[in-house]
Amino acid sequence: MLSGQPESGDRFSEEIMPNQATTSSDAPHLPRSAPIEAYGKGGFAFADMSHRGSLLCLPDAIWTWQVTRPAEIDEYSLSRVFKAANSIDTLIVGTGTEVWLPPRGLREALRAVRVVLDAMQTGPAIRTYNIMLGERRRVAAALIAVP
């Protein structure tokens, strides 16, 4: 990791991040927010942990997120965001390596619960999320893993 910024593939090897099954569980990976330390090779590192697959980072916890491509992002996949909307001002969506224009209906649904959606590729999304988290802003991130 250089200059405090995560770099794709920086900390991932099979020794650090063995094949971990992505599970949907009622328990978060981490019961608090944390900056993303590294990403790439299909996963993320945060809080001295690693996770293979996409992540949903909320103010109170980090969760597995079953989304693998932007077309799967909808109100259902973001249901935890809607439930936590009272503690979120901005949702950063990391779209993997794709550029994605969020559907108008999704933007309007988030606007109705006073959450601003900002979509970008996963690398810039992580950097933006980490900065906003460091500023103690009310931010959440939905991050699609990149190869």
C-alpha cells in the first residue's frame, strides 16, 4: 500500500486470501465501519481481514454483498442501505471495472430516503469512501469486486 491509498492487487495472494465462500448471513463480516485497505483479485482487505466477493459497507457494519455486476444493483440488493438510510447521507457505488448509469427509479427511491447515490468504478469508489469515512461523514459504500 503506497501513500495510504489502496492499490489493486496489493495485498492479495492465495496465502492471505484463500478461497473463501461468499455466504449470505445475518451476521456482518465486521460489526463497524472500516476503511478499505486493498482490493483486487476478486476481493478486499479491511481491518486486518480479507474477503472474496463484493462488499456493502454501512456506518454500523461491513456485509457480504451478492452483486457481481452493475445490472444487478436495485432496491432489493440495496435493502440494507434503505433500512439504514437514517444514518447515511451518501452511498458510493463501486461498479467494478464498468461505467454504470443508475436507473432513474433507483436514484429517486434513494432520494426519497435522503440518500445521494454516487456511482463510479470500484477503485475511485474506495478512495472516495475512505476519504469521506476519514472525515467522519455519513457514508456507505456498495463495492463490486474487481478481478
